[in-house]
Amino acid sequence: MADQQPSDAAKKAFAVRLRDLRLDAGLSGVALARHCGWGGAKVSKIEHGGQNPTEADIRAWVRACGAEDQLAVLIAAHREVEQMWLEARRELRAGQKHIQLRSMPLYERTKLLRVYEAVHIPGYLQTFRYAATQFTIHANQFGLPVEDVEQAARNRLERQRFLGTGTNSFVFVIEASAIYSNVGGAEVMSEQFDHLLKIAAMPYVSIGIIPLGQPRTLFQGEGFYVFDEQLVRQEFWSGLLRTSRPEDINYFLRTFDALKEQAVFGAAAAEQIETARARLQEI
């Protein structure tokens, strides 16, 4: 995926909107700064992404440009950009077991869920022991209560009741590196592989795997979830991106389609899983 994250692109796009507003008003940066009572460099910093404008800055900018009719739209766009990036530690303060349940209404109302993962089995497809191992790793990484791990794993598995019902449809694209990642040991992984094969046989569920050594048309990147065409979630080590901006959703949909084209499905995907099982049993 591109080095630039959608949150960065959104901030730059917002700065361009402010610049265009100034240009349409026929104001130089110096003149705008004088109207707003700012130092001469502030306008340039905002327009080039060196300084994030406050809502007060946006109001002053709009008034100076005589574009008060655009204020509400700009304020709403600015707030959405600010909310796109959430710190992982802030998100995890509620506790891992509560986070899993908090997402249930979103999973239930999503008619088509598209998931891409590169480093681990998607949470929707995990066994209890795989999930518990992953939550233990997260607890140690972020200093969270280890005693919450088992309940968090049980809560995560609750979402699997939507699989195969026809109420919701699912497309998963998984890098082969995810099934070669040893989470919990050979026994846990073998159980996980059996579970993957079982779910892959369900109606309304499609699981594709991008094989190792596959010629790439798009390189692997951070995992992401696309909920219908309404919301995207993408996790990083240090944070969580959430966006409902149409341009960002379209970006992720194009990315997902490109990754899906590189994946194998059905019997070929099952063969990839069995090859990974055999490799891990040799360790």
C-alpha cells in the first residue's frame, strides 16, 4: 500500500480546501493573516500541513474570505479528519473484553464485510485458543489485565454466529505470511487450520490466500476491514484509523480488489493451509 496513510491525505486535502478558499477570495497569504490578526507565517504553515488549524482558525479564515456559507461544512470535515486517528492505548482503556462486545452491533448490521490481513488470522475466523494467545500478547504489550484474556476471546468468538447465515456475507483475503505465523504452537495452529477449512466451506463466506512467492501487483500492507461501503477500520501498532469518508472508502475498496485478484480460493486455498500445517509441524 502507499506510504501515505489516508489520515495524512485527508489533512492535506483539507489544507488545500482552505488554500482554494483564500485564492477564490483573491487574498494573499499576508492579507489573510492581517485580516485574522495572525503572524505572517501562520497561513503558509496551515496550507502546507505544518500546523493544524483550530476551529477558531477556520471560522476566522472563512469570515476573512467572505465564505460564511461554507463554515458548517468545513467544521464538520475538520472534525472528521481529527477523529480518523485514535491512539491504541486510548482505544484499549475500555479493556479487551469490552472492546469485542462494543463492536457487535456494527458486525451485525454489516451486510458485506471485506477483510484483509497480512500478519495474523482475522479475528472473525479465530479459534478460542488462537484468540486467547493473541489477547495475551496484546495484554503484555499494552500493560492490560491478563485476567481479561479468556473472556475477551469468548466475546470475540460471539461474532462468528453471523457466519453462514445469509444475513451477512464475508470475503476474507489473507496473506500466506499470516498462516505461517506461529501463534500458540503447532497444536493451536493445527486446530486453527481445521477451523479455517470449516468456515471456508460455509455459504456466504469466501476465504482467499495470497501464496508466498506470488508475483505482486500490490504489496502487502496493514490489515483493514471494510464494512459495506460505509466504514473502514485499519489497525497499526500505535493506533487505529477509522474513516467513513467516501474517497477513503473507495481507496480501500480498490486496494481490496487488487489484493483479492492475487489470492487463491477454494481447493487452492485449502492446499495453502495444508502446506502451512505441514511446515509448522516440522518445527
